[in-house]
Amino acid sequence: MKPFEYTRPTTEAEAVEFLGETGVQTAILAGGTDLTSLMRAELASPSRVVDLKQIPSLYQVTRSEDGIQIGALVTLADLVKNPLLDGYRSLFDVVDGVRSIQVQGSGTIGGDLCHLPNCWYFRNGYGLLGQENGVSLPETGDNRYHAIFGNEGAAKFVNASRFAPALMAWGTKVRIVGPATKTGSRERSSGLTVGAEWIPLEYFYVTPKTDRQGNTILKPGHFVSHIWLPDANQISSATYEVLQMEGLDWPLATASVCLNVEAGLVHDASIVMGHVAPIPWVTEDASRWLIGRPLNEETASFAADIAVSSARPLSMNEYKVQIVRTAVKRALLKAIGQLNP
């Protein structure tokens, strides 16, 4: 690990100032569950680490006029203990799948959303796209755990966030803080104008075409400060993860759903698949098909068929099509209490 400067801002404005200084390569420390491993492997070599853990507002869970606001540094363990979040079962399902007590205690919801890909080519120094001499290693080599959707371009990795599918199904927004733009709230600090803007989580992730592009829209000097969830009234939700092992492991595939079911019929539905594409994969066709229909074993199975109909597996990961199909079906049944143990 290379030497670096360590800073501990106590306000969002100070954090932006430390992160945005010209000519300084910075990294954000939240829970630290991923950054420390990246730095040890010298996949990240910042000259300055900005520790956000001294900013009190990032730990708060509060009720807003039309939903719940969660600070980015709220840990997984604190998430499930907060009574304001009792109606968001799909989030609890995610925490339940994280079998490590240490990760539950130190991992943060904001850090999870920004977690870099676990692709072994990236983690072994071949860049975000996993290329060597212009050749895609995932395309020509071992791609067992790579994307089956959205993989037509150079990006073959899968988005690593476990919470993103569940949060996206809820219609979540994220608050991005950074140097002020023309929109958003503003605050002054040492001559620096700081801005904040809420955007739908669906627009937060990108499928990069080059290694320099990154997998989110975050720019230097910007960070996620809060997550907003709409009210959970009359919404049933669930997440179903397919794990290869019972211990510390990442899902092979996951599906998260939010449903509004009235008089036995689906009035609204949202289905998002995870760990199958470079971004959380929204399946709008399957969601639309469910509207106006009863949800049962047969309709859940048909919706799952629609969800995977556009999959394009690589040479070694066709098995993921059936796995994520099963995850979609079981998440739908789980949300309405019809999934048999």
C-alpha cells in the first residue's frame, strides 16, 4: 500500500473541499470494506483518503414529507434495527443474505451502492473492462460470473451492489453532493460553493465504454450523501438472492420486486435483477405484463420467462439465465407470502 494523506471532514462542505482539490487524487472512506482491499492490491492508489465518518448527518434515518431519508453511512446492522424501515422488507432480505457479522456491522448502504465490480479481471489489474492489448479477457476467457444482459459492448462485468436492485425497485433517489452546479441546494465553505442534487437511482449507474469512464455518474469531488425511499404504504416487496455458498459470498444472481396488489390483482409492479449486467437490470416488460393479473405460481413463472427472454449469455454462463429466472419467480411469490420454505 502506498503512502497517502488522511483527512476527516466534519461537514459535507469540508468533504467536497478535500475531495475536489485540483491535482490531488482522492478516495472516499465510508465503511472501508472495499477500499482497503483495493488499496492493498494497488488497484486504488489515492494520494488522499477522505474519511466521511465524522459527518453526523450521514448516519441519520429520518422521515420526510413523502418518504424516508437514509444517510449513506448507515450500516447494514443499524438498517434492520430502525423502526422507520419496518415496511421495506426487500432491504431486510438483502441484509439477511450478508452472512458476515463484521460486514453487517461496518458495511454501509452508501458504500454498497458504490462498490466496484468483483470481476476477477478487474481485481487482478486488467482494468474495469478486463482488457489486455485491446482484447476482452471476459469474452475470450473464463466468464462464469459475468453479465448475461447489457453485455453487447466492452463491459462484461456485473454490478456488485446488493442493495441497488431492491432500492431501484422502490423508485429510490440518491442525493449527490459536490461542487455546485446550476441546480440543487448550495452552501459556502472556504470560498467553495457546494451543491446537492437528488437523482433517481436508475440514472446513477452507467455501462462504461472505456476504463476511464467508471461505472457511476460520480465525478471527482462528488459523493453520495443520502438515499430517499418513497412511503411503503400498500407496497409488498421482497428480494431473492441465489448464493453459491452459505458463508461470506456474493450472489450469483438476485431479483427484487415491489408490488401493489388490490382485490387479488396486481395494480403496479417493479422487477429489478442484480448481478447479471453491468448495471442493475430493470425488466419493464415483465412488470407491465403482471398488471391487471392475479399473482400466483403460474403468472409468476410466466413473468420470469419474460424477464429473461432478452438474455445473451457468454460462453460459460448460460446457467445464470435459469438462476435469475428462478430468482424473479421466487421474489414475486415471496412478496405476497406464497413462497414455500
